[in-house]
Amino acid sequence: MSKQTKAKSKAGKARRVPASIVWFEIPADNVQRAKTFYSKLFGWKIKQFPGTMKMPYWHIDTGGHDATPDGGMMERQSPQQPITNYINVASVDQAATKVQKLGGKIIMPKTAVPQMGFFVICQDTENNMFALWERS
């Protein structure tokens, strides 16, 4: 295991960053309709993020404990835009390189989310979209 796929624990020992789903995004043709659907189906709390963003974005509070991923909702950007799962990695740069070596594609290069981390949108060998996420 390389140094980049390890992180230091409190005891000073290296630990592996788990590659688990930490966030999801749901694109919607009609955000209000989608908010109503998911709120009534699962009891999720969906509220628009405050501030000035390039496009409106809503936070989905799934109501689970801290290890349960929350998500986001946004207006669909293209007719084929799917739900995207964000997978935690130690380094988006290294993971993106590995995606390409394994036959996948980078759809959107490394992008910063201020005070949170970085993401890269990828496509696997079966044309499924997913994102890599690195916490700041």
C-alpha cells in the first residue's frame, strides 16, 4: 500500500482510508417534484444551500447517524445525467490515475469544494458514472 493511500491515526500507525460512499447527488428535471417525492417516500429533509453558488443546490439530510451518507439535489444538467455516488479516497489524483489505468474515463477533472475537499467525476468500464471524493 502506498503512502498516499494511508493516513496517520492518533497512535501514529498508518491506516487505510475506506473507499465507502460518503455522498450522493440526485439530478431532477423538476426539483420541487423530486423534493416532494423523496421527502414523502423516505422522510428526508431537503433544504436549499444558502449563499451564492453557480447553480441552485439542495442538501438532503437522510436522518441517519454520522456514518450514513447525506446527499445533494440539483437541476439536471443533461438528459442522461444519472444519480452520482461519491466514494471516499485518500487522494483523488492517485485514484483518478488508477481509474484510467483500469480502462475508466475522467469526465470532470479535479474540482475543489471550498473548505470541504476535492472531487473528480469518473465513468467506469460499463459506462456508469461515479465520483471520487477527497476530504480537505
